Amino acid sequence: MAVEFAQSQTKENLMRAFAGESQARNRYTIAAEEACRKGFYALREVFLFTADQERAHAARFYELLKSEAGCTIQIDGGYPVDQSESLVELLKMAAHNEEEEHKDVYPAFEKIAEEEGFSEAAYAFSQIAKIERIHGERFAKLAQMLQQETYYEQEAGGEWMCLNCGYIFKGAKVPPVCPVCRHERGYFIPACMAPYLGFSNCN
Ligand SMILES: [Fe+2]
Ligand SMILES: [Fe+2]
């Protein structure tokens, strides 16, 4: 049943999504600082990269509220206090929140938007839910690698990229410093997570 946007549940859900994305962005920039303090410079980049995408999500939801410019929208909602000095915990909490958005929150918002007749909002919720799935899986994988100590070591041999100079290291264990730029090992990221490494698969 179509409803006026100003009276809709979707209007409130868009504001909830804007609030949630805005907070996720800040949580990740704060987590990035923690990663940096611990010398995991590549993880800092992963958090910041994801934070920028949360900003983009927030911007899209905010844009869909344009007709309400000048109004204040009251919402209620629960938001997590994801604080820890453990990087594994920070990654796990991030993965959990991403999964919640992907599995529960955005699909529910999408359904309501469909029912209320707001197809653009429904589309945004459905597509951003898919992106959050990727975010969640990435954070979960990183948490697992840190926990199982395969982030810098792979017995059967692995590949890593130094994010400072681009050097690709192949072997069982990332050296303490990059042999090329002499930056510490925290700049290395497992190749499966390295940016722009997939050119050999391009047509
Ligand atoms: Fe997001
Ligand atoms: Fe996300």
C-alpha cells in the first residue's frame, strides 16, 4: 500500500540507516587508529577503505531523505559500543555488525520500502545489504587469519604485498621488514586482500 513519504516507515528507516552507517564509519576510523598503534598498517588501510564505503552508504541514504530537508526526524535504535584493545575482537565485532545489516536490518527495511512503494529506497537497501556481506566476510576472514596466525605465515607458502612499495613476497613467512623499502612487516597484506593485484585475470 503506497503511503506519503513524510508519514512513512521508510523515512525513519532511511534515517536509522544513515545513523548506523555514520557510526560504522567512525568506529572503523577509530579501529584503524588501534591497528596503527599495534603496527598493523595494512589493517589500518582495510578499516579506512571500509569506512569510506560506509560514508558512501550514508550519503546515499541521506540523499534519499532530500524531500525532508529542514525537518528533524525522530528515530529510536540500538547502536553497539564496540571497544576493545584486541584487533581480533574489533574485527569480529565489525563482522558481526556487517552481518546483522546484511541479514536482518536492510532486508527488513527493503521489504517495508517495497510495501510502501519506495522502489529507490528498496533498491538501495537491497544492494547495500550485499556490500555489507562482503565487508563482513572480509573482516571475519582477517579475524580468523590473525587468530590462527596465518596472517603473516602460511606453512604451504603464500603471497603478500607490501602496501608501501608494492613488493610481492612469496614464501612461508613474511620477513620482519620489506626487503625492498625496509618498511616493517605491518605493511604487508595477504595477496588475497591486496588491492589491484588481479590484473592477470583481466581480458
Ligand atoms: Fe554500510
Ligand atoms: Fe559495511
